[in-house]
Amino acid sequence: MSTVAEPSTPNPVRTTARLPFHTAVRTVFLLEMKQRLRGKAWYWMLGIWFVVIGFIFVLATGVIGTTDNQGGILFDLVVGFVLFFGLLVAPGLSANAVNGDRAGGTLAILQVTLLTPGQLLAGKWLASWVGSLAFLLLSSPFIFWALALGGVDAREALVSLLMLAVELAVVCAIGVGVSAVAYRPLFSIVSTYMLVALLAIGTLIVYGLSTQLVMEERTMTTSYYTYPDSSVDDMGVPDANAELECVTQTNLSMVPRTEYITWILSANPFVVVADAVPYNLEDYPDPEVPPGALTNGPYYTPGVMETISQGVRASQAGPDDNQTCEESAQLMQPLPQGTPIWPLGLGIQVLLAGALLLLGRRKLTMPAKRLAQGTRIA
Amino acid sequence: MTNEHGGIVVEGVARSFGSVQAVRDIDFEAPPGEVTALIGPNGSGKTTLLLMLASLLAPDSGTVRVAGFDPVTQPAEVRTRVGWMPDTLGVWDSLTVLEVLKTVGALYGMKAAECALRADELLVAVNLTEFGQQPARVLSRGQQQRLSLARALIHDPEVLLLDEPASGLDPGSRVELRSLLRTLAAEGKTVVVSSHVLSELDEIADRAVFVSRGESVKSQTLDEAGNQTRRYYVQAQPMAALAEALGRYGVRFEVRGDSRREEFLVQLGSTAEASWLLRTLVMGDVVVTAFAPAGGALEETYMSLDTDRR
């Protein structure tokens, strides 16, 4: 310290008091990534992730090896699991981003620089998103394996992966936002998990409970094919020459008008992904099968995510109050997409994440006017 | 003393956290080219004041000007000109020492090449050259403290705020810190050092502001402090002869109770008075073995304020 700390240039920084956005975000991003790449925790998580996804994949391959649409079901399963585990991992990577630094005493050091709170949050978010995308990347062997089995077209695969990445981005944004708002890392991680659970499970519960609110008494008409009573003998076996006839029944019953409440489901990450993916619905059997006949496939066998997509569409369509005989005889038919619901869901999620980030930005703006009880800046 | 565009001027600043009034009313001036000590007991509001100067905390009332700018309305202007070394150590464990400096430099808008050059210079200045490529977590507390100082200096600030910079430093590093701070002040920078190691500040500081319970209670230059009434301790062989001699000249003394050695404390108004007493004692054949100020000049002021000790 005895040597003089002469400035290397006579007038180094004075010129600008504003930091360019990309410089700031890149610096924070690199700072975060260096720490993550040099720690052990992230690699352990990646390793565990790989083993778990691999285990599930191999298990699933064995179980559903004989069905039609094997590639499609497996691909769907991988997408579903990557989303599920992604929802578990992303909060862990993001929800202590800011208050973890505060606990470590490094946040204030960043705050006295020219870095703005928005730039700080953007860098932290980018770093946690890239960190969670690594998990998606690590699942690629299984994704390609499933794709190699056929039955999934490129558009479906591409949109699925894209939506997975988008959902991870949303969860990371929520996590970073909460970490800036809440003071204790543990609290913010738990809160982020609660918010993710609210989206993934809470929407389902609210939807389920809301069906009670939209119950309506309606005249339901159901029709089905049966043999006329006259042609059935004492043993209940129909006469060989008997023709099926269409019987129509009407009754009053309480049915939930699910079309009014389907929007509640929209914010569910699984729904957002499933609803956005353009599943191929064309190669399925001709609906005009002769009544009572059994066809030799291919049967419509949707995978996990496609089933969710179909469920949402059925819910959007509401109760079918007029089932014709033709419909009852048909094999299960995929429903075409009506109004896409995922833009609404993604909008709600982005709004939630954005609100949290804005709140966090206000909390990080210095000089601080108000501080939470028991907290120190440095 | 403090011009429009340099130094620090704080007038009537107050800041509370909930019901706790951390800072009630502090007036504070730190002119450029001088080292100003901020002295006060634990919890007297030193760190809070420094946080307000570093643009991290807004005062409830009062005005603050740092290098001519208001930290509340012009934080970016203040931040380019202020280097702040916090009392808590915060390091990014896995980053190397050089990376820490370069990262912070980049966040002050410095170019990469400029940053690297400056970082190398600072590592030499704080004696951490051989640790440049080491992760920050391997540094000892004192080394981290020095890294923290280098970090605060990376953008060559006009104003340097140091919160307890000497804590954790070995004696050699303290001496080096002292000369570094003197050098910076000689370059015309405003240096503020908060500490309660008063003997340390005696040698570094040009002036001192004493705070107690969130109020600035006294402000003086070291020259003023040196000329005030001070206590001296005197030892002689035997002590009885000394007691008799002091009694003869009418100098009041007390037996110092907080020391292992037996010695007398006398209160003297000036250095002239002290040299008179010493000469008189020696001429009077008292075998004086020790005759020295009882504490540093600042310690003297600190003890005389007597506000927080009951």
C-alpha cells in the first residue's frame, strides 16, 4: 500500500453517468454465471435431473412399447416431465438471486455502482433462465430418442420446446422478482414455490370448485344404438337378423357450464404449453365407421400433454347437450382447437412476473426511503 | 473551506428506522485534500451517515452534498465520484481477485482495458499482486479488507468513504493503509474514515467529527486537538519522590487505575506547560522514567465528551 495509486488515465469515468443497458446486463450475467459454473450445486442438480429423466424415459419405453403412437406418447411424456421438473428447478435457481446477494453482503456493492435496479434484475433473470435452459438441453437425448421413433412432426416438437423455454423464463422471472421483494432467501424460495404451485395446482382446484358455481339445469339429449326389445330373447341375446336402432332419451340434469370457467385453467403452465402445441390430428380413423363395428386402428392415443390439450378443449366446448347416435358409436375423436387459450394464460403469467419485477425494482432503488424492519443495507 | 464542487457538506441530517432514530441531527464537513475522521461509539450513527453519503439511504431531513451533488436527486453523479468501502465484507467467493475488480470497474462504465490496467495498479497498491488469480474466498480477513479497499478505488473516485477500514488489518497493513490514505488526500481527494481505533486516526486524520447518539457533538482539527488540555502520565523512581515534588509545585495528580504499572496522571493545559513540568521535575532531582501524553489527541477529546459513558 506504500505505492501511490495514481489513476491510469487523468480523467477516467467522469464522462458518462449512465451505464449502457447491454454492458450492465452482460456484466451481471457473467458475474452470476461464473459463480454458478464454479460451484458444485448446479452440476449436482444437472446430474440428478439427467438420471431421473433417463429413468422415467426408459421405464416408459418399456411400458408403452406396444401402443400405437409410441414416439408421440414418449415425446409428450418427456415434455410433461421436463416442464414438471423445470417448475421445481427454476425457482431454486432464481428465487435467491437478489436477497442471496444481500445476505452475502455483495448487493450493496453492486448498488453503489452505476448499475440500475432494472439492469440488475434483467441480468439476474437472464442468468437464472440460461441456468434452467441447461436442464432442457440436458433432456435433449431423450427428446431426440422419442422423435426418432416417429409420429411427432417438426412443428409440434419445435413449439413444445419453445413453450418449455418460455415457461422456464416466466418462472425464473417470478423467482427473481420475489427474491428482490422478499428479504430472506428461504422465504422467497418458498414463496416462489407457492406461486408456482398456485399456477400449476391452484388453478386446477379453483377450476374444480368453480364448476359448482356454473351448474345449470339443462335438458340433455343422449342417443345410443341398441337392439329393439322385440329382437332380444330370454337370455338377452339379440336375434341374428336384428337391426340396431337408435334410441334417444331426454332428461333434465344439472351440468357445469365449463365454457365459462375454462379461462381459470389458462394460467396453468401445463395448459399453456399443451394448448400452444399444434398436435397433428389428421391421421386418425374415419369417423364414419359402421355402427357396432370394430376397426383395426390406428386408434387415437394422445400422450400426457395432448390429453391436457384435449381436456381443455372439451372444457371450452362445454357440456354436449345433444349427443347423436353417430357420435356415440364413434371412436374417440380428437377435438379441433377453437379459441386458443394459451395467450391469455401466458399473459396472466407475464403480468404476475412483471408486477413482481416492478415491485422488486422499486425495492432496489437507492437511496432507500423505507427499509423493512430488521434489515440492513450493508 | 469546502467549495461548491468538492468535498462533503452535510447539514442537519436525520434518519430513523421505524421507531429507532439512528441519526438525529448531524452536521458534517469533509474538505477535499484532507482526511476527515468520523468518530463515535458503536451505534452512534456513523454507518448510517456513510450510507447516506454513498447514496444508498435517503435522509428523512437535512441536506447532503457530495462532490457538489445531492445523492437523493443525482445518485448517478454521486456514484461516479464516490468510492465506498462498507464495514461488512462482501465477496463473491468464486471470483478471482482480479475478476472482482474488473466486474466492479465495468459497472462503473470503465472500458475493459482501462479496468485491467487500473486493477493491476491497485493490486500493487494494496499488496495483493500474488493473489490476483486466486479466488476471493482464499483471502484472509485482512486481505479481503484490502481487496475491498481496492474495489472502492477502482474508478478513481474523488470522494472516498471508508467504514472501519483498519479492522482486521495487521500492523504492517495499517501502516500501509495510513500512507495510502495520506497519498490520496495529497492528490486532493476527500477521504472520510470512520473508526473507533483512535490512536490510528490520530496519525491519519487532519480533522475529526465526533458523533454520539446520532448527533454531531464536536468537530475539530487535529491541531486544535493537540493544543487542548491533555492528561499526561508520569512515572518516576521512586514514586514517593514524584508525589512529593508534584505536591510542592501544586500540581494535582491522580493515581492511574487502569494500568498495570504504577503511574500518576496529571492534567496539563498545553505542551508548554508539559515541558515546564518535565524540566522542573528533572531539575528537582526526581528520577523521571516516563513522561508522555496519556492518550492520543482524539482519544482525549473522545473521553472528554463523556456523552455515552455513564
